[in-house]
Amino acid sequence: MRIRATAAAVLGALALSALAVPAAQAATTVPNVTFSKMKVNAGKAITVGATSTVKVKVTYTVTHPSTVSLSGIATGPLLYRGTSAKSADNEFISDDPGTCTKVDSTTANCSATIAVTAADLYNSEAGTWKEGGLAVNTSGGMKWQSDLGTIPVRRAAKLTADATPEPVKKGKTLTVTGKLTRADWQKGTYAGFSGQSVKLQFRKAGTSTYTTVKTITSSSTGALKTTVTAGSDGYYRYTFAGTSTTSSVSAAGDYVDVQ
């Protein structure tokens, strides 16, 4: 079982970033702020490799009464799985409080960064994550806000392609092999992705567009193999459309000289 960073540790960092706590504090109060218009990674899926840490930008708006000052409140975005931000099964919270720019007496636009680390993820957690917000004030008060949006977090995929023989005579058979793998976050490596539809594509030399030749299915080890008839010089590649849990990917084109 992995040891995961607790919200309490991050909350402490956020609280320390707010105004210095007075020696004699007043009673704890909940920050009177509301999060809205949250956008994580510009709305694009977060793709995480087998051992990588991906830092994504988050923008959001904070609304507060005109009588409340943000100078004593640290705010930050978070990604979570579970029924609510406060009782999440797993979460990633911004390491530092958001940087906010005042719009008017009740509104500020903010930005922050969330680091999503493969070592803190289980493979089963690939898919849709929820977006939330967290505010901390100098008296230790905390406000969690859930259901501010969703974002896909996907396992990175890799794909190879190799056409042989090279060169080849026109009309002869070409064999195109390859392999589809995806990140195994728990093992910190890439493993074969079986049973997936993968397209073999061809781009004629001197052109810029690939066209699909056929679609095949990856083996139990992620291996790919098929044959085509050599017609003209050009590039062969495999391409994978991705799934809800795994990123799309295309292999580098392998050039074949047809004689």
C-alpha cells in the first residue's frame, strides 16, 4: 500500500503562506469564499508516464463578500476521486497557494499549479477525476468545495512500427511489426496493452497525410504484426486512438524504399 500525501500537510503549507498567525487567535472561522470557473490544464486530458510527474496549470475565480479580504486567505485547486473533496479517496492539491489578481471588490482571478505524480497513482485510478477548491485562513479555518468540473487522467501509451524488408521490390510483401504499451504506474514501467484496435497507416513519399490501410488487434503482449503489398515509396506507422484511461499515440513513420 502506498503512503499518500495527506490534505493536512498541504493545508499546513497553504496556511503558512497566508498572513502570519497572531499570537492570540480569535475563534476559528471558515473562509467566506466561493470557487468558480475552474479550468485544469486548459481542459485537456492529463497524460502521466510510468514514472513522471506532470505539472498542470489551473485557473479559477474566487468570489467573496466586499467585507472580506483575500489577504488573509490562501486558496488552491485540487483534483480528487470520491464523493467529495474533503473525504477524497485520493487527491492532488496545489503545493503553493494560488496567485490572485483582484477584479473588483468581490472577485479575483487566480492561477496555481498541481503536480500529478505517477508514484501516487494506482492503475485503477486512470479515468475521470473531479476538480475542487480549498481555502485556508490564518485562524485555521478551512473550506472545501467539490464538483467544480472533471478532467481525464490517463496512462501514457507508447507505440512502435517497423516495416521489413527494406528496400523491397514493388508488388512484394511487406511485414509491419510493432508494439503497443502503456504506463503501469504501480510498477513504474511500460507493459503490453492487449486487445486494442490499432490502425496501420501509410503516407506516400512527398505527401503530408497518412491514410489507413487496415485495422488490427494487439496481442496478449501488445504485439502488432500484419502484411501489405509494397506499392510505392513512403512511410508506414501504427496509430492508436486511445481509451478513457489511456492516451492516444502514433508511432514514428518507418520509411520504405520500393524498387
